[in-house]
Amino acid sequence: MFRALPGTRHYTVVCSSCGTRCEDDGLMLDCRACREPAFLRTEYHGTHTASATGLFRHAPLLPVVRTFPGVPGPVVYPAERLGRLLGLDRLWVAFNGHWPERGAQLPTCTFKDLEAYTVLGRLPADPPLLVIPSAGNTAAAFAWAATRHRVPCLLVVPAPALERMRFPAPLDPCVRIVALDGAATYSDAIACADLLARMPGHHAEGGARNVGRRDGLGTVMLAAAEAVGRLPQVYVQAVGSGTGAIGAHEAARRIRAAGEPLPRLLMCQNEPFAALYEAWCHGGQPPASRELEPLARELTNRRPPFAVRGGVRDALEESGGQVRCTDNEAALTAMALFEETEGIDIEPGAGVAVAALAEAVRDGQVRPDELVLLNITGGGRARQAQDLPLVPAEPWLRVTWPGGESGPRRVAEQVERQLAGVVTAGAAR
């Protein structure tokens, strides 16, 4: 593992609104001088020369002061047969998951592995305990990366997310999972994590506000540009918060040649809960009662960074992009089509992207001759279960979701009592 000395970060963080520039401390999430919600972004010093392999091949364009060995990256390849079936002449796929024949070896089967290792690589030498809410995939990625490199973190997830948290070995005790039983949603997990991050010694990981997340996910675009030899004309991805699509957009801005247009973003959401689609197309919000109904629950986020400066709306407008919405039946059909043509299972979110792309081609929103990059954000989970013996994650604490406005506070109180018990037991020993 490589460690950089303090003050030697090879990038500067810049406010998307006021332009304030400062040295990163590895934890910064917001501009301290700006009066409006705005993302920080990274400006890298020097030129991008890829080295090594996997994720950290692109370390010069990642906000990291340490790298970790053996972390895979995306696999990019031309999907000619799938392209013909969708009506596309030049379809490329960025596959993020487990597919040994293609060389895809992301440990938790989604592109969330890319962001987890980048966030950990950005941290200062003695970081606080990171608090991370998740619908499942992000928690799995952080849990395994933190286990491998012993970085303390507290993960808050709805109980159904545990189905996606199976690993080659038990998690390290430094990784603590709080599972919300009952009718808790991803939005509830976010609300709980907001309170838990205020506890002494804890710190919010930050989600889309964390430049490590966005730049780590942006390596999909870097890998694609390297494989294809140019930027795609259209970039297609299923989104919940839109963090990955923003990251891809920011990466394209950094590496595009003079005069080269930015890829048009096609963000894809899953009915009936589609906050970004509603905000972009209708200026509204999805009904609260529908959050449990989409096939791809990993795409549900009640508070996506739509209007924040440097967020989803800005990326869509700058790229000339669009948001599409598709239903569960179309997503299931698309998942089956991908597995039949490409030979590997994909996640529901990736199925949403395939279905929305097919509909966009039929509607003329994407032309048959355009160079399209389809980000398969997760796949090979069923294949991995066949290839490897996996151990289910054990929650550190299970809490029955109490619901209501007081729900997050009551969950936080139970976590604090559990932590107090751990400290007391440690003192007794």
C-alpha cells in the first residue's frame, strides 16, 4: 500500500459555485466559504499517465494519498450482438461485477467497489469512524474494502439489504452494520446515518458530496476512453442519486480533447419511484408510499443532488442529457436479454439501464449510428455464488424500525446504548 506524506496531495479541491480553492484534508465535503449548496470538484496537477492495472491504474486522476494492491477496475468491451438486438451499430459495455471469462473481478459485484476503495484511499492517516447509509450495494462494497484494510466504519441499511452482503470471509469487527428491520427504506437509513454521524468520533462519508466517490465511479469513463480510443457520444447508466453519472461526466470533462463534445448522459430510473425523473421532467417528487415498489431498490433515493451546483441538473444541461424511466416488467425482460446474449446475469439496476436504452433507441432519442457506452453497474452475483463459498454478513445491531419523525432519533439512541455497552465491556476486560 502506498502512502503519501501530508501536504503532498496531487490535486486541489475547488467549489463549483464560488471557485474557492483549497488543499484537501481527506474528509472535506463542502465549501467553507460558499453560501449555497455546491459540490466540491477536483483539479489534478500534471498529466494523466495510466500505470499499473485495475482501479488504481488511474491513480493520477483519483483523489487518493494511498493505493491498495489488487483492486480490479471496470471491463470495457464491444457488445456487438446485444447492440444489434437493441438497434445500435456501436455499442460498448462497461461491465462492473464478477465475470471471470471477461476478466471482471469486482469483489462485491457492482461498481460501488470503485468508489469504496477511492474513498478509503482519500482518508487521512487517522480517520474518524465513517458513517455510511446504503440500500445494499454501497454497504457491501465498503464493508469488504474496510475489512480487508481495517478501516472502521458504521453502515446503516434496511434489513433486505443484508441479502446482498455475502463475502468470501467474515467481516472484521471494525465494520459495524446496523440493520433496520420492518418497513424501513433507504431514505430512513439516510436519516438515521445523518444523526449517527454527529456522534463524537464519527464522520459522515458524504455520498455524492464526497469527491472520492464521484471520481472513483468516474474511472468507468476513463477505462472506456482508453479501450475505445475516444469518448462515447452517449453514456447510459441507471441512477438513484446520480453520483456515478456525475462522476462519469466530470471524468469526461477532464480528459476530452480540444473541441471534443461531452457524452450525452442518459440517466435511467425505475418506476414507480423515480425522484430524478420527476425533478427533471415534471419539477416534482415521487410519492413517499412507492419507495418499496421498484424492482431496483438500489435506485431509490428521496434526496438526490438534483439542484445543487455541480449536481445532476448541471451535468444534464451541460451534456445535453436526459432522464428516462422504465417499469419493472421491462427491466426483468432486459435482464433476461442480457444474460441470453452476453452469458452473464446482471443486477436489476443494470436491467433498468438496458431497458431504458432500448426504449430510447426505439423513440429516436439515441441514433443507431451513435457510439454508446452502456454502464452495467452490477452483474455476476449469481455466477459468483457458484464460483465462491460466501459468508453472510452478521449485523452488529438489529433495530426494529419505529417509523415516524422520531424514528431516526430512537435508532440513534439504541446505537449509542450499544456503543456504551461495548466500551463498558472493554473496560471490564
